[in-house]
Amino acid sequence: MMKKLVFTTALLGATGVACAAEFKVPQFETTRLPNGLTVMLMERHEVPLIAVRAVVKAGAVNDGPQAGLANLTGDAILLGSEKHSKSAIDEAFDFRGAQLAGGSATEQTTVQANFAKNDAAALLPLFAEIVQQPSFEATELDKLKTRKVSGLKQAKESPRQVAGTYYRSMLYGDAPYASPPGGTVNSLSALKRGDVQGFHQRYFRPDNAAVIVVGDFDPAAMRKQIETLFGQWKADGPPPQRADYGKPLADKPRVWLVNKPDAIETTFVIGGPGIARNDADYVPLQVLNTVLGGRFTSWLNDELRVNSGLTYGANSAFAPLAQSGLFSMSSFTASAKTEAALDLALKTYNRLWGTGNGGGIDKATLDSAKAYVKGQFPPRFETSEQLASLLGDMYALGVDRAQIDNFMRDVDGLTPVKAKQLVDKHFPRNNLQMVLVGKADDIRKVAAKYGEVTELDISADGFKPAGK
Amino acid sequence: MKWKFAAAIAGYVLASSAHAAFTADQVKTFTLANGMKFIVLESSTIPNANMYTFWKVGSRNEAPGTTGLSHFFEHMMFNGSKHYGPKMFDRTMEAAGGSNNAYTSSDVTVYQDWFPATSLETIFKLESDRIAHLTIDPKMVESERGVVLSERSTGLENSNVRMLMEDLNSVAFSAHPYSWPVIGFESDIKAWTQQDLVNYFRTYYAPNNAVSVIVGDVKADQVKTLATKYFGAIPKRAVPPAVKTVEPEQKGERRLFVAKPSATSANLMVAYKVPRADSPDYYALNVLQSVLTEGKTSRLYKALVEKQLATSVGADATDGFDPGLLYVFAVAASGVDGAKVEKALLDEIDNVVKNGISEQELQAVKNKKLVNLYRAQETINGKAQQLGNYETFFGDWRKLFAAPAEYEKLTAADIQAVAARYLKKSQRTVGMLAAKEE
């Protein structure tokens, strides 16, 4: 039992840097092999571990009508290579205490491993094989698919796990950004081995990928080994191009009421359009969001938890994607207190635009938030895994390293006047969108107060209303 | 939207003498005249530091009527002291660039502060003021009740494992306080009195009942100076009363069922009685737990997940001052009967009891322990948690450095022996959660 919900404000995703005075991305080298593969190497010698990841520029936005395809492919990579069976791979990694994981997010698919320095010679070749020549063995693929379908059903037992997926689906409508990264029970069930092979062939190619190594190694030797293992990888035809993945829709206030008949509380998400990952105002907005809902003493947590005891935690966040993004406030409360909590969240949110006592962000509050984000920044850059993730985001999402290198400067440069301008520019004020997951019979009337209501059944397939 | 509950790190055990990120001679300790102990490790990889304070008080120190009090008290420790009124602990810490959290288990309450190393003195001021001069404001107590009730209900709403474990504990223990949930029963949460809280503070929050671990970009001398200045004058108090209840021997298998209408598949949890953390069998049991569930080549992963009976398997054993439980759990795959998962799981456990494990499996676990050690020691938080856990549950932080040898000397026969000793039908409680009872 914890004192508080731990907020993942994800200042810069999973990122890292050292040293308060400097706050620069630690030194690393980037090279491009003749076949187009980007290779990034960063040395760290704190512990004898190595973090490796292959990052491919493809994700749920590339699923098209086959929601969950990128995700299934990312996981299916681990099912063995042309030379080694799944059990041989599992045995090789597991015996050495190594971790091996695949995965896919909205705009990137990753294969990652983490192992002792001395095991690099044994494990890197296997890692290279599964990335370049996965077998997608039929029986194993079926098993994985079945397990993932069960997992999708189980996720809906926990409103916290799915509220955000409904919210994104609501805001992005039919655009690629609306596609649920894990897919839906029906979409995933329909995927075939050929679909997975096709996805791999289209996107897993050296000119659309990076191999990142962070940790305790000799750079010259590692560079050579990566060249040997990935240098023969070939790309066919022109590389995939990025399309328009969509903008959030918020033309009128809307409420999606997701019915979970045995719910004892209402889980809610409120918000609207946010910013893209590389927005010039990204860093100062993290500071402003800290004031609103990014830390324990934030306005939202103070009002909804500390002053009123309505909830165990309330927060807010910008969720940026490469091309656009969302802003949201979220919390939960006992079903009977739904209206009180929603009204208080909205009232608190409006303080951003208030004037006089209690309105707007004053200098003392801003100074505190600035100190907070700076103080909490270095631990996000502590492990090789975190740094590998940062380099991956820089590659796949085009995150500019200047955003990290200038973090301190951009935080320090924020004034109350500039804060007000940024609030007006970026926090959605009208036409707020709302997702409520709870017992519909108890909160239907409340929901109607906030906009045009669409009812959904949590046990129905997917994350949008039937027929949409 | 992302949510995360920080998990209490269960038992990051093991260490390697030669290759660990730090060695015993880098650890400095001192004890104030009032009995409060400090463990300090200088580590300058990031310009930050942490302070983890372990108090030997948890739900095992409660009684019917006051269940959940330790955890509730953990919340009240943030609600005002002499020099820092309500809200000021968090406001002061965050303005100094710091953040904090705390957790309560059945055995301990641990307060965690994370901050830029330059804010060390502020942290000492805040932490010492609430130990020396906590004010327990009745108004704060009332609003905090709502928070804890929400914490309780959101845990039950979002986690089948939590719901199942809570009920399972009440069946596995008939007398010992491990029987009730750490967060407490709803009626008790609503019923604590002002006096209950005052008594609790006086009894358990004595400096001689705590150990504080500080790891980061600090100097041990500086920590000692500040500790003496801010904590030195807090009076020592009587040792808290011992927990006297000894759980009677379990005489046979126990079972329970929990209904949750929205469950899409069965959740199974089997818990076995195991000894306290500092038992000589600790390391062998820890290896056994890994053999069963850690990684894709573990016994239960192969028998349940690879065979499509379950979507996930896991195990957990909380370090405790008294004999507790080793939990093994699995979530059934869609459409698979819970009873079938249970049979497969118990068959596999019986198999280990009867036939033991291979040398290959043993070596794999030893390798895992070593790499996991590196992973834990890659962060200042991992180091603080390890040092604090060893000092609290094993009586001496130095035992962290003896752990590698403890693992290394284990044989496959040792693992089979503890399996036979503890994974017995008569010593288990089997819990199932599903949409409806068959």
C-alpha cells in the first residue's frame, strides 16, 4: 500500500542525462552502414551490463484495417529464427539471466535485450538473427496470437488499463493514430501468418531501422561486431514513407460512457488536443503541466485528493506523438461521487485561465515547478536501458537532442508572462472530450451534463462504438 | 494515459563481491545516541540522492479494530508537523526539487525521498520535524480517510490479484496478523480514533525503531553532521511490544473462491507456508521460486503458458519477520477451466518435489541472480532498497555481500529438499477468482 499513486509524467518519455550543471545527452556515436542501417553506440561502465535494441520505424499507425498487426509482429519476432528454434533462443537468453523482449508502440517497433557484458558474443548473433530472419513458425505464432487475444479480454477487467485507449480512439476517430496498438479481439483473431510476414518484409529493413547498443563494451569491437551481424541485411525497393496520421477532433463537447456493470468506481479521462513530440514548447509545457497535474502538490491532486478526499490520485499529462498529440486529465472516484469529482476537476482546470487570487500560475508556484522538473530529471537517465530508449526515440520519432540538451535552459527561461501565453496557446479550453468507465446505470444522468453522450459496452469488441 | 503503481521491491537478493557496482568497504554507517541507525553509500553517477527510512512497523503490529492503521498512519505522516503545517512537507520538498513516496507492508513502513543532492539539508529538516513533532490534525484525518477508502476500492477494482490475495490471506492465517489486508478493512478505516493514531505514533515512531539509508552524490561526513544536528535530539523510547501470536500449524489444504462478475478468465493463486526471511532455507526457497516462474524456460511458464493453459504465471514471497507465504499464481487462458490450470500447476510442483531440478536449471538461476544484482545496482534506488532490506530483515546490511556465496553453494538436492519440506498439500491454500462459482 503506497502513500500515493506514482505519476508517470514521462517528461521526455524514458530518457536520461547526467550532471545538473550540464544536462547533455551523454556522448554517443552514430554511424550509417552502407545498407542504410543506423547504428548508435554509447559506452557506460557503471555495471557490466549491455542494453541492445533494434528500432524499426513502424507501429500501430501502419496497421491499416488490421489493428494489432505491428504489435503481433513485434512480439512474434521472438518465436525463433531461420536457424534457431524458439526454444533454443529462449534457452540461450534465459540460461544467462538475459532479458529479451519485443514490442510495438504507435510509431515504433522494438526488439530489446539486456544481458551481462560477457554474454554479448553468445547472444548478439541470436539477436541479429531474430531481427533479420525471424521464422514466424506457424504453431508458435498461433499460440502467441491466442494468448494475446486472452490478454486483450483480460485488460478490460481493469478500467485503468483501457480508459486511455478509448480516449485516443474518441479523439482520433478514423485516423491512424486512433488504432489501438494492441488491436482488438476480432482484429487480432483475424490476422494470418502471411500478414505478419508481410509487415516484417515491408518495415524491417536496414534503411528503416536502427541498432542501438548502450553499456559496458569496447566501442571498436562492438562496432565491428554490429557491422558483421547486420551489414548483409538488404533492403528491396524504396523505403516506406510516412503518411498523415491524423489530428485530434474536438469540434463539440462529447462524452463516451463505457459501461462496466460491476464497477464500484468511475474512472475518467478529460481533455482535448495536445502537442507533437518535437513541439518547440514541449519542455516549458512539462513545467506548466507539473503545476496542473504532474506532481503530488499539483492543483488537481491537491483539490481532488488532499482537500476533498474524493480520490487516491489525480493527474494530467501531455501525450505527444510525432505529428500531433493529446492532453488529458485523469482520475477515479467512487461511483456515487462521480459528479462531484468531475465538477471539481473542471473547476480546477479553469484556474489556468483565472485572474487574481488563486487564478493563473504565480511566480512562486512556477519557481517550485521549475525546481521540481529539474530535480527529477537526472534519474530518468540513470540506466543503460533508459538511455537506449532515449536514443530509440531520437531515431524513430525524430526527437531532437537539443530538446534534452537545452532542457535546463528552457525550464529556466519560463516566466509567468510566458506561462500565460503558453496556457492560452496549448491547453484546450473549450469542447472538452470525456471518457467515463463505470456503471452506466448510476452515472448516465451525470454524463449528460458534459456533452453529447455515446454509450459503449466494455465487453464489446474494440474501443469505439459499434458500427463506427 | 499511463498509470503506474510503484511496486515494493520484494527481495532483490544476491550480490557479487567481485563485480558488484559497490563493495562493503564503500558503505559507511553510524548510530546516533538515541539509537537511530544510518547507512550511507556515496554514489556520484547522477547529481541526485535518496533517503529510504525503514520503520519496523506494519500491519502485523495491528489488531482487529485497528487493521490498516499502519498504512493509514503512513499517510498521516505527510499531513503536518511543528514547523511544516498541513501540505508543507510535500510543498517544501517539491520546491527543493524532491519527490517522495512511502509504502507499508505487513512488516515495515518505508519512506522514500528522491532529491537533488544539493537539497540534502532540506530533506533532513523535513524528515526530522515529523519524527520529533508530528501534529495529527483531526480535520486532516477525516479527509485522508476518503483517500485511503479510494485507494482500497481502486485496488480491488483494477486488480484481480489484489482481490484474490486479500481473501486468500484471511484463509491461510487463522490467528496471525498476516491474516488481514495491509490496507485494512473498510469498517476499520472508517473507525480509527484520534487516540489510536497518537498511540501508534508514540509506540512505533521512536528513532531506535528505524534505520535510514542514504545513497547518492553526498559525502558520508556531511550526512553524519546533518543527522546529528536534526535527529540527534529526538528522545529514544521503549522498544515496541513484540508480536506474540504464533500461527498454529496448518493441518490440511484450505480453499476459497472469489466471485468477480467481469472476470473473463479464472485467476488461480496457491500459497504455501514458508519460514521467516532470515531462515537458513531462505536462499534455497528463493531459487525454487525462480525455477518455478522466472523466465520463459521456468517450469510453470513451460507447463502452463507454453501449453496454452494460462496467459501468465508468477510467484511472490514477501520478506517477513514471521513465517509467511510463498504465492504462486496463474491467469487462465480464455476458455480454459480454472480447475485444469490448477491441476497442471500442482502436478508441476509435485514433479519438482518428487524429481528435483537439473544442474542446468540450478545454474540458470544462479546466473539470473547475478545479472539481476547488476540491474538492481545500476540505480541509486536499487542500492538503497537492497541495503535497507538486508539490514531490516536479515539483521545486517553486510549479509548482502555474503549472498553470492550463499547462492553459489546450493546444490540441486538442496532445492529439492526445500520443495519437499514446504510445498506440501497440507501446507497450502488454494484460491480461485472467476466470474461465477461453478
